[in-house]
Amino acid sequence: MKTITLIFLLAGITSFAQSPFNRSSSDTISRGKNEVLKNIVICIDTTSIYYSDDYKIEIAIDQTISQLPQPEYNFAGYSGKLKTNKGVYKMLLTLNAHKNVEDNKILFFIIKVKDSTDKVVYESSALSVQIKSYNESLTSYSYLGYVGTNFDLVDGIKAKNLFFAANVFVAPKYDKHLGFYLSLYGNRTVSINDSIKDLRRLNEVGLDSVNQSYAIYQKSDVKRNIESDNLGAYISVLYRLTKKSETTLYFSPSLEFIWRRNNVSLDYVNSNVMDTVSNPAGLTHGDVGLYTLPANQIIRTNTFDFNVGYIGLFLNHENERMSVRIHMSSGKSYRNIPLQGKSSLTDQNFFTKETLSFFTGRAWITEKKSGVTLQAEVYNTYSKPNPYYGITLSKAFDLDKLGTIFSPITSRN
């Protein structure tokens, strides 16, 4: 939605020793689906000019020099007796429902004072209205949705894959200490690249010219990368510890569930043949067929983490320009990993289970006017270090406008 700001400007006035126009405060009009009606108040100090009881005043818009085209507005001017002392005149400005208004357009008002014979005694075009349009900013930081992209940290900083989230932040009331924070999200995180040098691996098995089995082993360097597509739900209690101006610190124990779909990529590089083994142990003649292992492999796994953050801190800083939220948590992670080749219908040990100590930290920075949000996170476990990192760039919007985002284009005005 675009809005219009009305700004009254002062200039020189023909025949007046000093300006009789009082400075008016700025006013703001929001364009909606329908036309907008707005009263414009113009004040004239008639004590500063020559005054006669039979004088009258006329106020209109000079369409010859005004920059806003006539179809964009309707203006009900004023015609009446010139009031003594400080005259206050109200006129109606009607803005149509068009949203594509160019910025910094000006309407110029003509003000004429006439005598009883309809002769113009004074005339001025000193008063003008400047129209400025701007995008609607977020109404608050409490109920926000986000749509954007993840950054690929493996092949350099570049946008990749969809990021979405919905955050609900309910701060404690001024006389209370308890609130809560809820976050539902879908994002991508990556683990740090690591490598193994001089790894001996089986590269090829087959039958030779005399119909004997053989195996070829290579020495390779292995580069490993882990990308994880996550769906998660996070909730924490907010207990206010201290508040100073725009910044509040909370104690925030938390619960979080994460479904991670991991893609583990293995690249074998700098490969050289080490040796060839004839009739390798464990292979019978009937089992052997020609097979060469690929130079690149992708292994897909699923993990289900349930994190209990016994210790947590939540720092919230917000004002009319931006919001900064940083929350950190540490506790126990209860991890379940489905076993390959197992079925939950026939195998009781369908999952392998681990209990690990974890640490996670997240930061959200949102600019209010544009809604642009930068988010970063890190997650790691203590006993089996395998850190995950994620950075996203997104556009925040008020959750109560979610329906308008997915409405048909023809229904939007």
C-alpha cells in the first residue's frame, strides 16, 4: 500500500507586505482500495492585510502548473466571505484508488480575495501540496512471516533455495515477567568442508582375461560436504531479567524439533592406482561382475532432533528503525536416525538413538520500513562436533497480511 504525505509550503505573496498564511503541520493520507477523502485546513491571518467587510475569498487548484493530473484527484474548493481576524477554511481533497502514483508531485492552490464588484484585490499561488508516496512499513515486530533465500556457503556466497519462517514474539506486559517466543521455519544449513588425504579405497572389481576375479585399489583425497534441508519448530519461555531503554534481556529455556534431510557429497580427487589384487578374499567367481565405483557420491540420510534447551538467553532490541534478536541455547539433544534397509513395520530397532549435548545460536536483524531481514544461525554438539551454519536473506511481512499474498492477482487493488 502506498501513502501520500501532504506538506504545506510557503512562498512570496503578491501585494502582501508579509505572508498572511500560517504554517500548517504535515498530514498523511493512506491510499486504500477505495477513494480517500481528506479535509485540508488553510489558515489566513486577515489582520496582516487590508480588510473590508464586503471582501470574499476563493480557493482553487491551479491546474495549469500543478503536476498531479486531474484524474488522480477531485478538489472541492472554497468560496465565501473573508473572515475577520484569523480565517480558517476547510476544503475537501478526494484521492482516487490508483496506487501507482509518482513521487514528489505538487498541487498548487490559487487564493483570490475579491471585492463586492468581483474585482480581484489580492491573488496568490503561494500554498502548495507536495505528494510523496512510499511503501508501507511493518506495523510491529510481534507477528511476522518471512520469505526469502538461503545463502550457499560452500561454493561462495550466492542465493540458493527457498527460506521461509513465521515468528511470534509476545513480550511480557510491563507489570509481568513472562512471555513467549514461537518460530516455525524451513531453511538450509551447511557443515564445514573437510577432507581426508591418501585414503585407500576399492575402485574396481571384475574378471580378467583368464576369467579370474580381481580388485583395483586407489589412493585418493576425499572432500566431504554436508547440506541439510531443515523443517523446525522452536518455542521458548521469556522471563524478563532486565530492561534498559530499547533493549531487553530474557532467560529463555526452550524446546525445538528439527527434521534434517542431509545430503552428504563425497568427491574423490587426485586418485592414483595403488595395487591390484587377484582373487580377493570374500569374492567368489559367481559374484564378480565388472563394476567401477564413481568418482563422486551423494549419500542421503534423515535425522530427527528433539532439543531441550535447559539454559538460554534471549536479547531483544527494537525501535522504529529496526529489530535485532539474538537467542542462544544449550542443553540435551535426543537424536533419532532411521537405519538403512530397516522398516518401522517389521523391525523394532528401526531407529538408532543418540543423546548429545548441544549449543545453538541465532540472530535476526529486520529493517522496519523495507522488511528486509538478515538471519544467521549456528548449531553444534559437544561430544561429536559437526557444526551446521546457515545465513538467509528474506522479506518480512505482517502475518495478518498472509492472505493477501496468496490471493488472486485480479482481486488485489
